[in-house]
Amino acid sequence: MHNLKQRAITRIIPAIATQDGAGVKLKRALGQSQSADSRLDPYLMMDVFFSDNPDDYIAGFPSHPHRGFETITYMLEGHMLHQDHLGNKGDLKTGGIQWMTAGRGVIHSEMPQQTDGQMRGFQIWLNLPREEKMKPASYQNIGAAQLPVIRPAGGGRIVLIAGSLTIDGETYSSPVQAKQTQPLIADIAPEPGSEVRLPIVNGLNAMLYGFEGEISVNGQVLPPDSSAVLGDGDFVTLKAGPEGGRAMLLAGKPLHEPVVQYGPFVMNTAEEIRQAIDDYTAGRFI
């Protein structure tokens, strides 16, 4: 049995303020550019939307296409409706997630179902391996009650969004699993002043995004509005500040494949992107 190694922060990717959809204000925490340095294989992008001003979110994300990857939307607070050309319809409410596999093509909309109050959440783009990029599209709407909520011995709570996690000798599994990319996504809130140790299989890429209070790794506080990329290792220990703290963990198995992105299409070659544009404009996504 080798000595287990603790992961440490190796790189910081500052989030940038931007707009998407019909003018929704958000922060892009991953995927700010086409550079591999702004991504974390197999994750392509992560957007953070936090606002109590309806002007920032009310226009939503009208009908638009996707091909070649998966989207995971996690709603901390608020209510949004998903509809797509396959006939899927899903209400995303506080604490729930939507997992959409765009595969060979989806045309969908994501529209706020509220006119005031907080809308807070994350949308994550997870790449698909080459052999799965053109598979049939699919969609899962998973309510908060279906996600495992872990109560570590040291206090606090962990919401397991994707993958499996072993805490205090017990293994928990989310309804969402992906064999090739092995995503592990969790919302972690240790008790104020306490620590929680999370095993992350060596060989997976991993990062943390602190979004409430203060969270530190090896004494290094997660900088605000930034993705903190972790180095190799077998586990990470998070410590909450005296007032508490909360962070998103993203880990996954890198695909080591070329990424060519054109807006909502993510493929392996420029030719495949041209084909995606042709298919969409010719109405072949329907």
C-alpha cells in the first residue's frame, strides 16, 4: 500500500464576467478561451450565475443548438424550465440538476420561471469522448431529493451531483454516472472551522471553486471568483473558515483528445465542426 498523497493547489484560473443567452449576466470560471489552459480536461466550461436582480437573468437562454458534449446544470436557488426538440421538458428547481447529453444534436431552451428573487447556480460542460460525440441525445431531470446528501463525521454536508464518493467508510453514488470521463461533482460545505477529507482517484483531473465563506486547502484559501486546479494525489482536505464556507468540486478522467469548439458545437476536428454547422442549418438536428 503506497503512502497516500494529498492534492494541493497548483494553478488558479480567474473567472471572467460575461453574458450569454439573451443577455444573462454570469461569471465564466472555466473555458474563458479556446486555450487548453482555460479548461480542465474533460471539463470544457463552467458558468456561475448568482444574482437577485431579475434584469441579470430574466431573458434566459432561448432556443439554441448543442453537439458533442454534455451539460450539467445545478440550481442552488431558483426555477428554470428546459424544453428541447425531442419533446423533453424539465423543471429545474432549487437543489436539483439537469443532465443533458447533446450527442449528435439537441436544440433546447432554458428559461427562468421567476420574475424576482435569487437565481443562483452552475452550468458545467463535460466533453464526450470521440466515439460518443454522435450518439443519440438524452436528458435527465433529477430533483434535489434524488441526490445523495452526505453528512461527514466532522459536520457539514456534501451534495453529490455526479459520480461516487466514499466518506467515513461509506460509499455514496449519484444517479448520474459517465463511464469514460468518470465525473465526480460535489457541493461541499464543511461545518465552520472543521475539515473534510475527500478521496479523489489518482489520475483524475480536479479543481475547486469556492462560492460562499472561506475554504482552504493545505492552509491556502481558495481565491474568490476563481477555479483552483489541484495537482496529482489521492485525496484533498478542505477546511472551512470560522464563518463556514462552500465549494464546488469537479474531478474527471482526462480524454487527451483534440478539442475544436465553435460556439455550441464541440468536436475533434474542424471538418466535424463544419458538418455540425451544415447539419444544423439544413435542419438535420430535428
